[in-house]
Amino acid sequence: MEINELKLSDLQPSQFYISQKKLEAVENRLNPADLSGFEPIPVKLLDGRPVMTDGHTRAAAALRAGLSAFPLVWDEDELDWDMYRACVKACREQGITSCTDLLQRIIPEEEYRIKWDQWCDMMQAETEKNRITVRPFTEQEIPDVLAFEQAIREEEEWGWQIDEQYIKSVTESFRDSRFSNSLSFLAYQHNRVIGRIDASLIPSHFDGSVKAYLDWICVVKQCRHQGAAQKLLSALRAALKEMNVDTLIGLTASNDEAQRFYKAVPDSVMRDTGIWIDIK
């Protein structure tokens, strides 16, 4: 996605009100023929959709001046994505899916402080309470993972159930040198595991490279669409980058929800067809 091809109407806002006072101040400085005096509007991708992380007042002023585009820049800052995700979700629930929708949400400053500033304070507190954290899966987390495994089996049908042999195999894997190339991360919320991701390194003499295979990624159904899967994938990618592994190969699940997730993964492309070969 080329940022210079994006129009203001393509951008998903992350706030759902505009202050009339702030808007008037921007409009007093705005010259539609010369935007050099304004900072570009920062944009980041969230689930494959370009989201404004700031600059909503500038966008509204530009639209009211008859402009369809404004200088944009990819936001490289480390942001509180949990908070932004909550804001975007609230925007969409209120029908704010494009900058053009903000033109119907211009309100007096006093009302803005109540409807937006106070809402942000409340949402920040709620986000902290529900924040998802990711950490490596070690032997100490096995009881937490077993509870997670049981939870996902209560939600969906699985081809196998948890038994003593499974617990024994998982426990022993942390002491077996053959698993030294394995990477696993867990997503925690409210002190319980709600998701996990597992991968293995694949060293090959074919081209002297080391790639990684994405074994699986799963999130408890009731906790999906909160950013857990993205956080798990981000943690795995960061670990692989540290190990100088530049390619992650995965088999995409056939269900529609999984397909939507994989198609939204940045810097990825679907290639070839997976095949499972039993070794007997």
C-alpha cells in the first residue's frame, strides 16, 4: 500500500468528535493551495486498514476546504495499540469509518471535553484492566496452557483431547534438545492464557538458509478481535528477527475467519499449496 495513493476518505479515524474551537484555529491558518506549513497526518495499518493516529482536525479542515487529499506519513512511533484498537472499534460502532464521517461530528469545545476527553480517560482505564500481554511459553506455564487447551475444546470440536500422554509429551519437550529450535509465545489477559503461537526453525543445506515454520496460532473464541493474534505474531516476528531469520512459512487454515486474519498480515503473500506427509 503506497501512502501517497491514499485519499482522506480512505482513512479510518481513531476519534469520533472534532472540537469546533480547534477546527476554527486550523481553518484560520489553512491555505488549500499551500499545505507546507502543516505537519503530515500520521497513519498506521491496523488489521490491514489505514488508520489515522492523529491529525483528525487537519483532516476535517481539509475536507471542508474542498480537498480530497492531505500530506500523509507512516507513523513509526511505538503506540499503545490496545488503546487505538479500542478507539477504532468505538468509531466503527458509531458509524465513523472514514474522515468524511467526522464532518457530522463537529461540536463545541465544552461538549468535546465531555464527550471525547472524558471518554478517552475512561477507555484508558478500561484498556489497562483488559490489556493483553505476551510472554514466552516455558515449562512453568504448562498448567496455564492446559487450562487454555481445555477452554478452546469447550468452544470448538477438536480431533483429539488432552490426556496424560499429551501432558507428558509437552513436559518432556522442554528437556529434549530436539526442541531447541522451537519457539512458543502465550497471550495473557486477566492472568490467564487466551492465545498461543508456536513455530520451529528450519535450517536447510539447500540454500544455507534458516527459515521458520508457523505451526499454529489460536485464540480463545470469546477473546478474538482484541488484538491477541496480532500481538502473538508480532512477538514471534521480533524473536525471529533477532535470530536473523527473515522468512516465516505457514499453512493457512481453511475457515473464513483464519483466511481474513492471514490476508491482513503485513508484508506477507500467499504462495503454493501445503501438503502433509505421514512418516510411517
